[in-house]
Amino acid sequence: MECERCHATMLEEAFEDIWADSWTTRFLGWRCLVCGNILDPVILANRSGPSRDPRNGVRRRHNARSL
């Protein structure tokens, strides 16, 4: 597999989630040998979901002025 950031080789690696609430704490993912970019099933699922408008969900402060 090729890294999307630096185009170097990625290796499959087993990761552990020490903060997991369930008994499944190990999962497989990919890590780039050069830049350290990580891809795992959660990252891939979040990227494949519907794109969100970055303006949604942004809260204004009470004392902020409109432009």
C-alpha cells in the first residue's frame, strides 16, 4: 500500500486501544514507514461518510460581533 501523504510504503500493523470500552482492544491498520501516517478502519469509515459543511456546528460567542 502507498501512503497518500508522502507516497512511501505502508506496512500493516496491529494496534491496541488502551482506552477501549469493550473487550476488543486490538485492531489492524496501516502505518507509513516515512511520515508515520496511520490508516485504520475508523479513519477510513469517517473519510467515506458524507462530507460536512465546516460552517455547521460552529458556535458563536455571546459577545462576538457580526461582520
